[in-house]
Amino acid sequence: MPCTKSSPRSRPQSKLRHRPDIGFSEEGHRYFVGETEYLSLTRSLRLGGVLDMNPAMVGTMALDRGTVCHEVLELEDKGELDEGSVEPSLVGYLRAWRSFRADVGWELLRDWVEEKAADDNLLVACRVDRVFVHHRSIMVLDIKTGVEQPWHAIQTAGQVVCLGVKTARRFSCYVKADGKYRLVEHKHKSDFVVFESAARVAWWQFMRGGKK
């Protein structure tokens, strides 16, 4: 039988919808859709009691390293990285990310690198680190430069909810300074229940003045 190409509408990524209506303010890390403020995913998890992440606990140097590393890997995946500009302390993380990309062979959706997404029900928004396609499955992945934490699974559930594709597979990729990486898939369906509950508690806290 002759082979026929699948139509764009039948491709897995056709389920994804870009949200140019989502605004973002660096000051306070705040998201808006029109006049309505949406809680950031991280803030909703914090106010909802799922995580306690602050500079005093994690360390400002670790937070800064994570931010700069994300910027380097974003440029890498967009084909815009000037390798000579990468700080020596970040070269191992870049090498780890390249190893991961080569090992898994997933198709990167370049127009979804660090793309904004939001859930209009829960009024939560976020940036999704990466979206891949593999064997007709959508793979949502969060990049981590620190140690594994239980709340990372809940974070990826929130990202999938914001994308509106609950059937997507969820992963965290832990890249290390020594050039190694660890890929973890989050499979528990209860992660979605925890995220949605945390988001509702977060809004309750926010409306009461709990704006930490």
C-alpha cells in the first residue's frame, strides 16, 4: 500500500495551543491574562503548601546558577548559543543536556522552548521548559540543576494542566556539573489531584493576603 503523510492536524502537537494573550512581569514574577492576574505555578505550589523554596533554604547562588543554566540551555535549543560565552562552571551542565538529547532522540518542539502556558480554570500560569514528541506521545520535561525533590512531580502535573494536554508524559531531567544527567518520569495520576488541590488552597491564601 502507498504511504501517506499524516496531516498536521493528526500530529500530537496539534493538541497544543500557544497563548500570546499571557502577559508576564519580571517584577514579582507575575502573570496576567488581560486584567486578571494568574498565580505562577511555583507560587501556587508554595502557597498551597506543596513546597517551601526560598533563597534562605536553597541558597541564592544555587538559584542564580539554575537561572543562568536555563538561559544557556534555552539558547542551545534555539540554535543561538555562542559556546565561547558559556561560563566554565556551566560547561558540564551543557554537556549533560547534550548527552540527554543525543541519548533519547526525541523530537524537540522548538516553538515550545520556555513557552508560557496557563489554566483558565485554576488561574495558574507557568513557563514550560521543554516539549518533545516521541512515538506520537507528547513529552513535557522540566530541567533541574539541583537535587530531586518530591514536589517536582507535582510541578510537572501543573505544567501539563496549563498546557491542556493531560495525556502528556511528564519528566524531570537533572543535569549535573560533571556532565552526567538523570531522567525521571513522573507517572502517578494522583499528582494532578495534589496540584489542583494546592492551586485552590493557594488562591484561598492569596485572597486572604498570603502573598509570600
